[in-house]
Amino acid sequence: MAEPKHGTQPIVIEETPGKKAYCVCGHSADLPYCDGSHSREQTGLAPIVVDVTEAGKKAICQCHRSGNAPWCDGTHSKS
């Protein structure tokens, strides 16, 4: 079983509307999106699936400690 990988900064992207699956294991080759690595690596985790309703800039949490996941809330910068 692989341990999750955690980043230190969010991934900021111009997102489009639609259903999105965001990676929470950190092993995806297509971050911030899930590519199924959580299953292959047997992390015991699953992606966060959301319906993005408006296009625009989004900050996707990579420290995986946000209180508003999958969106970054600045938790990565707090000690």
C-alpha cells in the first residue's frame, strides 16, 4: 500500500464547467485530476468528485488538509 504524496502549494488552473475528479493520493500523472493511481497504488483513497458550475481560475489543494477540499483554503501556509 502506497502512502499518499502531499504537495506544498495548490495547483492553480483555469477550470472549465463539468464533473471533475480531483486526485487526493498525489500519485496521479495528470494532477490535479485523478488518473486511477489510487487504485493501482492501493492507497485506500478515492478522488474528490465535484461538479464545477462556472469556468474560471481554481486553486486545487495539494496538501490535502484544506477544510474546503478540493479547493485550497491556505492551510498549507499555516504552521
